[in-house]
Amino acid sequence: MIATIAMTHSGANTPGEHFQLAAFTAAAAVLVIWLGRRQRRTGRSFIFTDKAVRIGGTLIQPPPPSRWNRAIGCIGIGVGGFFILSAVVNLAMALHGLLT
């Protein structure tokens, strides 16, 4: 019963669609976790690289790493974990659809 409800609410109707959805969410999870780990480790935003800039012969240093960017990296790792859980559920639904 729960498997049928989960299969109808995920938007996928066939096991092939579940496999595609699982692959996409797993790839998204890998990307988000990689970005989160990078940001947590360096403390620098992955959008703004904070590299030193030379203006008029003077080298201007970037701001120091911030705790906020490290916290955002941890949040990114958590979001990636949620995507992994979604990929596992979709994989289970695909296997359930193939075996029944």
C-alpha cells in the first residue's frame, strides 16, 4: 500500500522513470555535497571566489574566511544527504516495480 502511494506521488509511472529520477537525484546529491564540503573546508563562497585583485599596481587581499560560509557548507551537505535519501527511495521504487 505505501509503495503504491509513493510510486504515484513521485511523478514517475514506470521503473525506467524511477531509475532516471534516481540517477538525476544522485548526481545532484554528489554536486551539492562536493560544493558543501568545499565551502565548509575553505570558508569561502563557491559563487564569489574571493581571489586577490590587482588594482592600479596594488594587490588587494580578499576578506578572511567566514563562519557563515562554513555554516552554509554544512547546510549544503545536509541538502545533499536529503537528495541521496530521495535517490535511494526512487531506486527502491524502481526495483519494486520491476519485481512485481
